[in-house]
Amino acid sequence: MTVLAAGLALAGSLFFALGAALQQFEAVGAAGPALTRLLRRPRWLLGGLAIGAGTALHIVALRYGPLTVVQPMGVASLLFALPCAAALRHRRPRRGELASAAVIAAGLAGLVLVVPEHGGPPSLGIGKAAALLAAAAAVALALRAAAGRVSPAGRAALLATGAGVLYGATATLARVLVSGGVELWLLLATPVPALFALALLQRAYAVGHFGLAFAALQVADPLTAVAFGALLLGEPLPTGVASTLTALAAAGLTAAGTVALARTTPLSPAPGPTGP
């Protein structure tokens, strides 16, 4: 069953990577990253279906295998996404891109593996949920404001990080839902940060630095979910010297890979500003 879970998670990562590459391709080619324009593009919608299929496979994988096996498989989407994006543009992925993505994936896997599994069912009251949404929104808005004052690579990273924070908040709410905490207010609240994250991510994709944007998303999402889980759901964090050293080394790998990926050439040139 563990092998089945790992295979399902790996297949989910492939679908997620393909969907992200399709959506970035359309976001760059659109007159603007507004969702109203992108929703009229069949290839962007196909990317959304692929992401949905990848998410469903990941959830099914969690049913058959432990978190410590399934979650690291998700970082494989970094290695799948760059070849998918390059194929859409009829070119081969650069070795530097794939090497940087592999370093980030290794770092993320290390971070996930040192997080202890939480045995009890999580619970979240309305007050804590409001605090979660407010904190995620504040961070995302701050990153969105800062993105307007940096280089294109920095803009892609900041916008995608903001989207990752919002997706991490969504994952925290969804964890409570799938664990049996089904309440009307929670069902209504969960899609809200996801929708704003989707819009923010399309702005990141439109800049052109797909590898960097996708890596920033993959880093920010799980780290935000772990932080919210520890602060609001009472989930444990790594303890002990070995776990701490492993987490620090994994974080260093992730940071180094992200910096290296930021120095690569964007998949397509970012358009200049056309108005205020």
C-alpha cells in the first residue's frame, strides 16, 4: 500500500506540474493576467483540470500511505514542471534549471521528513480561523506591494510566495475539513484564500520566470501550512539536535537552489509596463 501511495503521489505531481506549465504559458501570452481573460483560454482551463487531478491523486495517496512518504513525492513536481514548460516552447530545459530544481526538491523533502506526524484530529474555532485568514492576507498584500519595486525575477518570486502563503492557509483549513471538522462556515471560508492565491499566482506566471515562481510557490505553501498547523492546530514541530540540524541543512539547500534558479533566463521576456 505504501508503494501504491508513493506512485499515486508521483502521478499527482506530474499532473500538477503539467497544469502549472499550461497556465503559465497562457498567463504570459494573455494581454493581462486577469482571471476573466484567462478563463476564456481553453489551454488555461485544461491546466486547471490537470491541477485538480493532481490534487485529487495526492489526497487519495494520503489515504493509503503515511504523510512522511506522500509529502516528499509532491516536491517532484518541481522536476516535472520545467521540462513541461520547456516543451510548450519547443526547447530543451537547461541543465542549470534542472540542477537548481533538484536541489530545491531535495531541501523541501528534507524539511517535510523532519516534521513529526500529528496523531490527533485537528480542530479550529472561528476566532483562530479569522486570525489565520487575516495573517495570510496581510503577508500576501505586503508581498504584492513589495513586488512592484523589484526586478522581474524578484517580482515573480514575491508574487508566487504570496500565493504560496494563501495556499498554505487553504491547506490548513482543508486539513480540518478532511479530518471531520465539517462546518458551514469552514466550507465557505476554505475557498476564499485559494481564489486570491490563484489570481496572485497568474500575475507571478505572467512575469516569465516560471521556474523561480513555481519554486517559490512550492517552498512557501508547505512551510506556511506547517507554521499554521503548529500555531493554530497544535501540531508538533521538529525537536532534538539531529532534527534541527537536518532542518537547517534542508533549508540551506532550498535557499541555495532558489537563488540559483533566480539567475536563470526567464522562459519568455516580461513585458514592460503599459500604464499606471
